[in-house]
Amino acid sequence: MPEPAPLPVLCRDCGGQRAAAGRFPRCADCGSPRLVAHAELDQLSIAHVDCDAFYATIEKRDDPSLHDKPLIVGGGRRGVVATCCYLARVYGVRSAMPMFKAKALCPDAVVIKPDMAKYAAVGREVRTLMQALTPLVEPISIDEAFLDLSGTERIHGMTPAGTLAAFARRVEREIGVTISVGLAPNKLLAKIASDLDKPRGYSVIGRAEALTFLAGKPASILPGIGRAAAARLSSAGLETCGDIAVRDVADLMRLTGAYGVRLQKLARGEDARAVNPEGVRKSVSAETTFDTDISDAHDLSAWLRRLAEKVARRMKAAEVAGRTVTLKLKTPDFRLVTRSRQLADPTMLADRIHRTAVDLLAREPAGRPYRLIGVGVSELEAPTAADPADLVDTGGAKRAKAEQAMDKIRAKFGNEAVALGLTFEGERRKR
């Protein structure tokens, strides 16, 4: 029987790399069992890096007494789970789960309200270390990003695989959080790989195995396939990526429109997207969950004004405008309602965002209670054509000037320095 071909092997703890054949349960240099072996290990350079249970890990780092306790980071009695530690997940607690349900599943869990300023600061520390590896870092959220390490071997003196292992050790040692790494030939497979072995994971999916690896995976693993799309595909006998990979593309287009062409490529493990260091932001939004349900239209409008101001501030800071305003509502039975309207011209003004959202709200049944309300703006673009003078709404120009004046005051004295009375009502009526 012929000897198996040697595989590149990487020790995640000491960084040792060598080629080995047969079984290799431990590192020959340091004895660690945390080895990564893959035929394409030295050829791949696209990675997805994801911090493990980020908010919860930071809280446990800062308070060692929480180390062995189930921990939930979430907001208020009527809020949802922002994240939870892996111990809490053993009990069935998951992100976005209502807090009352999480507490029922894990009554002994410690609950901490999110400290977004602290998490953002730690996220920036991790991002800075990423950018020391390569300029091609594409942030996805506060705690995850894609990296392209092509051509960095000479800079770091090791393969991208080795650089990523050293990065994981450094983040854990210097920042005190753990990460999981997915290494692959493209972004799709890298993202899937990073979820395979959490926490402190390091998984590789190569080109040669992509089709076989994906074949038995559910269609919902692919980007763009939510619940509704998955149900539509399932009704046509398309349950797995393998089903999609071999189906006639015309059938896929009948089910999913023009996306059907890309969907089949993704199901085959093909993804031509480059890692974009600019990071294409698709929308800007803000939402809040009430402690008690709210049904009064005036109260809801007050909250929409506050949220519209938050969205507008973020858009102005990012120097973007958007053409579509979306209203988000959640009923007491957790049914999600979204309503959108495309504007004639892009906007970055809180006034237009608020007025559009209120008009969308007015089309919903009067008196219906809601536990959550939110507003967002999408179809983002440069603000060069934003908010032109409106000949019909003659008061719009005055409101725009007033908003610009408030922006100047806030820039000098802080966001709470000036606000409309309606904005204050939103905060006062939350409870």
C-alpha cells in the first residue's frame, strides 16, 4: 500500500510548519495538539477573521469572576440577546433571542447591558493589528473582517497560513479576546470556514474540495438566502448547495430572478469578489426596543424622530446619502413588519427620514402596539445630489437650514447640546 502524500502542517501554538505524512496528532516541536493540515495550506491567502462571542469575551476579560459563569449581554427586560458566551449557548441561548426566553432557558445566567463604546474600542485594537498584516482588510462588522494576504510572505517571513496563526496568538495575548480563522481561496469559503470550529478555531477549505464540501450543506448557508428564499427553493426541490449546483440556471432564475446566475456559482464554491478595504456599506439604521409596548402614534413618531437623528448623524459622519427609507416594526408576538419608500432624491437629513418614516407608519393599522421600532436608509451614494430644494414643500428649506444649524452646535458641544421637543419626548416615553 503506497504511503500517503505529505501534507503541509502548521502548529497554531508555536508556528512551526513542515510537511508530514500519515497521522500527526501533536506538534514535533512543542507537543501541541492544535495542528492544521491541508493539501492547499501554503497556497491560500483569503481569510475571514471573527472574534469569538465578542461582547461576552470582553466582559469576562474585564471581570475574571465571570469566567466560569454563563453570561448574556443584552438589553433590558424587553430587549434581546446581543451575544452570549459559549457556556450560555449550551443551554440554548442565542443572539437575537428575546431576553425573557434566554432567562427561561438559563435562569442562572449573569446579564450585562451592552457597553458599545468599550466594544468599539477593542474592535479598533483588533482592526489595527489586522492592518499590520495587510492593507487589504475589509471590515464586515465591529468584530469581523476579510483579509487578503496575497504577496505578504516576504514581509512576514512566513506563509499567510502561518501569519494568521501568529495573529491569533497575538490578539489573544495582547488584547485578551480569542478569534476564529477561516482560510480559503475566496471570501465565500473563508466565511463558511471560520464558523466550522469556534471558539479559537482555524479551518481551511481548499479549491479542490469546495464542490464536494458544499454539496450536502443547506442552501441557507449561501449569502442572500434567507428564510423566504430557502422555502421557495425547497418547494422546487432545492434543499442543498449540491441541488443548486446541478440545476438548470434558467430554473434558478425563475425562482430567484437575476440572482440565480450568481447563486449557482456560489453553490459551486465560486466567488470572484475581491477583498475591498473600503468596505461597501449598504445601509445605515437605528432601532430601539421598548420596555412596554407602545401604540400611540404620537409617541411612536417621537421615537422615530430620535432614531432618524441618529441615522442622519451617522450618514453625515460617513459622508453618504441614501435613496430608500425603511421603517421597521415588531409586534408583541415578534412578527416583523418592514415598509420602504424610495425617494426622488437621496437624503442625509433627519427631517426627511423622519417624515418619510412617519408617513409609512400612518399606513399601518391605527392603535396597533409595537415592542420595537426602527428606521434605516439604504441605496447609499456620495451626497453630491442630496436634498435639493423642493418647490412643493416650501418649508423644507427652512427645516434643512435649522438642522444644519443644530449640526454645528452638536459638533461643538456634543450630540445632546440641542434637540427638538419631539426628540425629548421619545426618550421620556420609552418607559
